[in-house]
Amino acid sequence: MNSQSRVGHRFIVLVSSQVLSQLGNNFFSLALLWYVLKITGSRSDVAIMAALQVFPNVFSLFAGTFADRMNRWNLMIITDISRFAIAGLIAGLGFGHLLSIWILGGLVFLLQLTGTFFTPAEMAVFPSMVSQEALA
């Protein structure tokens, strides 16, 4: 397999995996808000949880600089593994009935904060994966 073919393969794998990942992220966001409403019955708790999902985006202002200083592939892998571990912790605590609304809120904030570092690294990697002609 030549290098052009490998780059094209990597691009297809990255894009298709991101489509599935975004789909899962959106289902997670909806399920989380529904779960909070179901266990607390409080719309204000739902609003707080929604804010905890959105607020980490403020840190994306600094994530691009951080991504420029690191190996982007490694950063993408580290953030995905971290998000997997945090999501697994949420699931494990939930199944064990050990998940309070405060712990859930903290873990959701951490999950979203970790995710803000993935996107700048991903956007910086895309141009290196396609030819100059296809870049436009």
C-alpha cells in the first residue's frame, strides 16, 4: 500500500469514526438530560446538567494552543481513551447505584472538558491527510 493510499484510508477511518462518535455523543446528551429529569424530577437540575455539558466549551479557546504544542495524533488518542474511561465510570457508578447528581455533574463536566481538546487536534490533522488539490 503506497503512502497516498494509506493517507486516504486514515482519512476515511477518521471521518467515519467521528460520524459514529458524534451520533453517540448526541444520544448521550439527550439520555443524560432525560435521566436527570427522571431521577430528580427537577427541571432546574436538568438545566444545571445542560450547562455543565456546555460550559467546558469555554476552554476550547485554549485547547487549540495546547493541540499545536503536542503530537496531534497522540492527543486525539489520549482524549478518546480518557473519555472512554470517564463514560465507563459513569456507567459503572450508575449500575452500582452509587451515582449522585453531584458526582454525575462533575464527571459530565470532566467528560466534556476532555472532549474540547480533541476537536482542535482533529481539525489540524485533516489538512495533512488530503492532497493539496483536494484540500480546497
